[in-house]
Amino acid sequence: MNPDRTLAALCKALGNPARVAILRHLLQVDRCICGEIVNILPLAQSTVSQHLKQLKEAGLIRGEIEGPRICYCADKERLAELKHLISEL
């Protein structure tokens, strides 16, 4: 994917305040978390799941299966790429 398309896709993934809040929380705790994400947002579990899916598809977060749950954490390499793309604007 060319840099402009990559930047646009990453910005689109961050185009919702709930997704920004999820990513900010994951960066603050600096570890993978499972069910805690639903507790930080005033949204239904299904809505949070959709936001997590979009962040994961953009590569901004990773999800790892731990037993019956998926634990999420920020992908710092992808965030560094986003920072680089923005600085090149």
C-alpha cells in the first residue's frame, strides 16, 4: 500500500472518539487487557467489539487469544509508522 493510502486508512481507524479512547487506554496501561476495555467506555459490549475489530484491522492493536478471551494491546510499531507518516505530511 502506498504511504498516502496507509495514512488515510490509519486515520480512518482513529476517526471515532471511542477508538481513540481505547487506543489511549491500551497505551496507558502498557499491557494486554481482556474484559477491562468494556468498563472504560459507556458503550455496549457489541459496540466495543466493533471498535476493537476496526483498530485490529488497521493494525493499531493486536489481539491474542488467552483461553476463552482475547487480550488486546497497542501495536507500537504500527503507531511509530503512523507518527512517521504524519511527520512526512
